[in-house]
Amino acid sequence: MSLQSLALISNWPVPTAAAAVVRADGTVAGSHGPGGHRFALASVTKPLAAYAALVAYEEGAIELDEPAGPSGSTVRHLLAHTSGLAFDEHRAMFAPGQRRLYSNSGFEVLGDHIAKAADMSFAEYLRQAVLEPLGMSATTMDGSPAKDGVSTVDDLVRFAAELQAPRLLDPRTVTEAMTVQYPGTKGVLPGYGHQNPNDWGLGFEIRDSKSPHWTGGSSSPRTFGHFGQAGTFLWVDPAVGAACVALTDRNFGPWAVEAWPPFTDAVLAELAS
């Protein structure tokens, strides 16, 4: 049975939209819109890059607590947005671990660090470590590991299934990625203002008690995922055993702030029923 709630994307003020829900057992609970249409992901690229970093960690190419980025920073700091690097500049604004400063440049430094360790471009490492094994043949990342991914709902459903029942990583590594790193750290959640605390795992934002937020009012505190400035999001809610992907071709703005939470609440209500 397809989820009726997914049809709500038809009302979004966007040229093109597609969405799907995948359960923890890998079955697709429903989809709506062109599942094979390629959309720019913007920051929804980061969870893919983070997953590749975790594969590199398990393969022994890197360690989470080895130095990377500005002085005193580690791979873990870069993944958790606590390296102190500025949003879009390779310039340190704070000492590592002091503040949650959301940083595209931090993910670019991370990509360079892994490329050096693996002796191949980060885009190629991502392809070999994550995209190819999961059958994500329509997904590419040519450019920044922070924001230059392009993918489809069909491909991201495969990734969302992997996040819930890992095959590429030890489940303990995935649990660590979904656990708050540097608890109590405050900072700004882009588009949603100052949050105290601004909880984050290893490359994945953790909902906890953040308000306002891009997920639903009924989303569990354990919900994790990411949204992108391209009008895209992916969340996983372990409390309901399901994940949702929604991709559009209209930049994030007031329309998304208004449309996304009731959409997520409708999906969660339908899953619960």
C-alpha cells in the first residue's frame, strides 16, 4: 500500500518534487513523484560523505581522533561541525570543540584528508565505498563533499535503508554516528537560528529537542538526518522504524519551513496507523 500522505508534495510550490518512505526492513512503504529524476542535493551530500568517512575509518585508512583540519582539530571534530572552521572559508573562528559552527569548509577539509589517506579523489572513494555497493548508480559528487552531490529519490531510498540496517558498516559504528558528539555544544542550525544545545552526530544532525526544526512536531528526539539548501531532506526516525526522502528543485526558504513539518507529521501519523 502506498502512503497517501506522500501526495502532499503535489501541493508544494516547487516545479518538481519526489518523495519516498522506506522501512527499517528495506521495504518501500510508498513513493510519489519521479523517483528517477536527478536533483541537486546541496547539504544532503554531507551524510553520504560522512558515511564514506566511516568506511575509511573501519578500513583503517583514518582514525576518528587523528589530527585533521586546524590545529587541535580531529576527523571527529570535522564530522561533528566542531572544528572551529568558518561556514564557507578555510579559516578557524573558534578553538575545536568550543562551538557547533556548521561548516562546509570542514567537510571539504575532511574530503581532502581522506583522499590523501586513500590515495584517490574523494569522489572516487565515495563511489567505491558507498555508491557502488549500494547500487546508487544515478548518484554523483563532482566537487565539494559538503554540497555538490546529485541524486534521485530511488537512490537515496537505498541509502536510507542502509542507515537503518547497515551492511557496509558495523552497526556499532552507525550507532556512534547517530550519537551526540560533544554534548551541550550550542550553535546555529542554518535556517532555524540559534539552538542550545545544537546536537549533532558524525555527519548527521540529531533532532533531540530542537525548536524550531525542519522535521515534524511528532518526530522522535532520536530522529537524525540532514536537509539541504536545494530544498531537499532525508530523515530517519528509529522510533517508527522508517526513513523519508524528499527532493525538490526549489531552494530552501519560507515555503519549506511551512511545508515540511506538517508533511512529516502526516507521514508519521499514517505510518503509526
